[in-house]
Amino acid sequence: MEIQKIFAKFEGNATAPLPGLCMELLEEQKKNWPELAIACRELANVLTRSVPCGSYDVFIQYNPQREVSSGAAVDKESIKNRPCFLCTANLPAEQKGIVYHNDYFILCNPAPIFDKHFTIAHRQHKLQSINSSLVDFLELAHDLAPELDIFYNGPACGASAPDHMHFQAIPAGQLPLLKNTDKQFRYIKEINGVNIYAGKNLDRSILLLEAKSAEQLENQLRKVMQLLQKPLTTSEEPMINAICSYAAAKWRVFIFLREKHRPDAFFAEGEKRIFISLGAIDMAGVIITPLIKDFNNLDASLIRSIYQEVSLSEISLNRLIEEL
Ligand SMILES: [Zn+2]
């Protein structure tokens, strides 16, 4: 990698804590990368409104900058024919990053949803896959805490670069679903040091795994992925989004079990089209739309039916819980 692309190197919290380095990177990039400075300023103009949906609340964010990402063609042919925007060689000249243990490159997201929004790209161009990166996911969550939470969008449900392994990081405490977990989740059981909970009346199939040991948590997460894989006939990864936060010496991983990436209304014609494309942030209660029409029209009943439509059925979730 060209040396001028490297803003800093992270080798462990003892030298310089990672969240601090990320904030320094963001400040440097806002000064020296005009597109990012504009994107961050535009973020102050996004509109947000809250929609009470029965037992939970959702925030809708009108963010025109997200049109490219939300509407990205993610079929195999389109992916093959575009230069990969996460490969270092294709980054804008001004963009710099933090080398994380030699494996990842932490970058400022050029189309932010929150005032601090990072993309954590693998340094090799290799497929988006949670199984091969679980250990990294938990370690990054630990190193980014307490300021940032990390998330993962599966290659078929939210990742706009399914061909290049990456995570994203956003400020901790911003997503409605991660607050109020006492009310919104029911305790299921404890397996080998991992507490397992499931979402309660959330119109989505969500598991929450909580543990003090990364290794035990990793084992249970692998088991969940294996059980999800079973009903699938292809070798492709089961559709999930995952968010991890680390606090009070505990990891908490939220897994959204999915059946579809985009609701049918995304592909409808004319007035009937709804421009939302759901990744981890949307599934956790901040729904992004780049169109003012959808920002105005989305109501509780639409949101509830879209969440149900893109989520794994309750029957399948309950079967999986029994098998755990
Ligand atoms: Zn790439």
C-alpha cells in the first residue's frame, strides 16, 4: 500500500486507543478531502422524524446522499463490471485510512448516515463473509468501544460491496433497538456462558447473544449460522445483518434474520415504488430513504409490514431457538 494512504497504524489499545485515532482521521479528512467535508455538512440538513409502531419506535431519515448506496445494483454482473470502491487502488486521491493489525483499513464513509461513520475494509479484495471474519468482528467491537458500535451487512442483504469484505462503525447509542433491550427482548436460555434473548413484538426476527468470553460467543454465533444454513439448499451465506457493541466487559451481538434484502415495493413502478433498502441500521430502527415522498408517506402500518416482509418468519425463528 502506498505510504501516503496511511493516516495511522493501530497495533493495540495500549499505544493509542482506536476510537481516538478514528476521530483524528475524521478531522483530517474533513480538512483535506472536500467531498467528505461537503457530505458531513449536508448531514446537518437531513430530516428525521419518529414513527411510533406499537411496541417500538422507528426513526425515518431523509438522506438524499444515500441514493447511490441504497439503490446500488448488487447483482453479480453489475458487481463484476465496476471498479471496486473499497480496494485501496481505487480510493479517491485524498482518502486516507488507519491500518488495523495489518488486516483491515479503516476509512471515513463518504456518504455518512451519522456524524461519525466509518467503513472498515479488508486489505484484500475477498468476498463478504461473516464466518471467515467472526473473530475480527468481535475484536474490532472491543477495540472500537466505548465510542463506536460495529455492524455487518450480509452479501445478499445490505452490503453494497458484496465482493469486498467490510464492516461499518457508527457512534454507540444511536440505534433505538440497542437501547431498551430489557423491554424489547425476552430471555431464552444460557448456553456455555452465552445468554440468548429474542426480540419481543418487534415485527422482525432478532436474536441477541451476550457473553463475557469472545471465544464462547464465537462458538454460539457459528452455531446460529450453521442452523440457518441448514434449510438453505445453496452454499451462499444465510441472510443476516449483525451489530455488535462492547460495554461493561461484555459483548452483545444482535442478529437480524432475513428473508429478503429489499421489499417488493422497492421494485414497483411509479407511485407505488418505495425507495428503501434495508441493512443493519434500518433493521435496528433508523430507516433511511433518499426520497422526500417516501419520507412523508412511510407510516406505522407500512413500516410494520415491510419489517415482516424482509424478516425470517417467526415459525423459523422459534424452530432455530429450539435447536440451539
Ligand atoms: Zn475490492
